[in-house]
Amino acid sequence: MKRLAIYCVNYASYGELVSFLSSVQEAAQKAKEVLAVDVFVADNTDKDAEPIHVEKGVCAIRIFLFHENLGYMGAVQRMMALTDISIYDYVAISNVDLILDKDSLLAMADLDLGNNVGWIAPRLFSAQLGYDRNPSVLLRYSKRHLQLLRLMFSYPWICVMYKKTFYKRKKFHRTYREGLRFYAGHGSFMILTREYFNRCGIPAYPVFLFGEELYLAEKCKSNGLSVVYCPSISLWDKEHVSIGGLRKPAYYCYNVSALSYILETFYSSE
């Protein structure tokens, strides 16, 4: 039997967390003969925290009441340091504003992708935008592209103008085949394989928020691992529930910090 760990991070999104855990329990029940599922929840809520009510099911669920905003990957890293990651075939890093399709864990148990896959990107359908967020980035960004993005976030008025003009013209409605290899998946639900941890270790991304996809993509790239699109694993994404209340200055600042880290860490020799 294969084993899956889901590390998810909650920040003042208790209703969404309950719905997400319920969908995981339902999917795990259907796959219980072939896949054992453990769920680890970090509560990053630092003010007005609420009790987390967990319904009984086939999943073992462990709650970490950090009650300190550690950021997305910061909370994941702390949970992984407190658990044994080595026993799992797959490890998912997840937001909580998602609903897992009831057949997805059965599909995951059936995967046979070989030893050179580090990251599995599921179908991640955005209820807000009306399309699949994966594959997120088909080809590696150039250094120039990331520098321009950093410049844009450094001057918010440029970001506002971009979203009102060029962003609206982008074409997103494309269909991609199962098994497509590409650069980076979307960060809302990222499935890492055992081979990822064998070659790359526990993610050590020091940035508070944003850029997680680029960090993991670069780790896969530098360690000879592929990112693979597997739409048979499917989720519905409510989007931006946790960061919807993030103030604009913080949003821009975190993006600048993330892009600066990616450029300095992975593009400095280019």
C-alpha cells in the first residue's frame, strides 16, 4: 500500500479548512485499500484563532496550533521537521481553499511515473477564473523576465496598469495531455514524490510568501527531476481565501522579496 502525506496551511480560513478536510476524507475512503493518507494542518492564525473541528474518517489528522504567521512554506517546513517524511510515497503541500475530487486519490495510487519525476501537478480548476491553473509555467523564465516582474511589483502602479491591459488579453483556455513534462506547477496544491526528497531534501524556502513554485521547479531542474501534469488528480480551487485580506503594500513587498531570492539563488551566474 502506498502512503500520502498532505501538509496544509490555514490562516483564518476555518470554513474552507473544514470543507477541504471533508473532501480529503471522502477521497481517502474510496482509496483506502490502496492508499493510506495522513493529514497535517498548520494553523498560522495569529489573531482570533478558532477551534478546529475534525470529522472522523480513514485519514489520520494532526493539528499544529502554531498561532503564529510563519508564512506558507515556513509552516510546512516546521511541520516536516516535526514528522517523518521518509515513510511517504507522495507528499502534498496545500492551501485549504480547495476541494479534492472524490476519485483523485484512487488515481494517485495508480500512478507509475518512474524514478525521474519529482513533482506531480494535478488538474486545479479555478472556480473564479473558469480554467485549469495547471500547467502553470510551461518553460523556465528568463532572467530578464523575472527582473521585469520584480520591477513591476516594486512600482505598484505598473502592476495595476498591466492587469488592466495586457493581463486581460492573455489566453488561458488550453487543454494539455496527461503526462506532459513542463517547468512549474501551480502552488496551491503541489505533490512531491519520494524521489524529490531523496535528491533535494526537505524544502528550505526562506521567503514568507509567493515564489514557492519557482523554488521547487529550480530544485527539480538542478537535480534531474521532471514536473508532470496529471489531470486525473483533480481539485477545485476557490482561490485567494487566505491571502484575500492581504494588504496591497504587503502583497507587493512579498512578491519583490520572492523574486529577489529566486534571482539571487538560481540566476546569479547567468
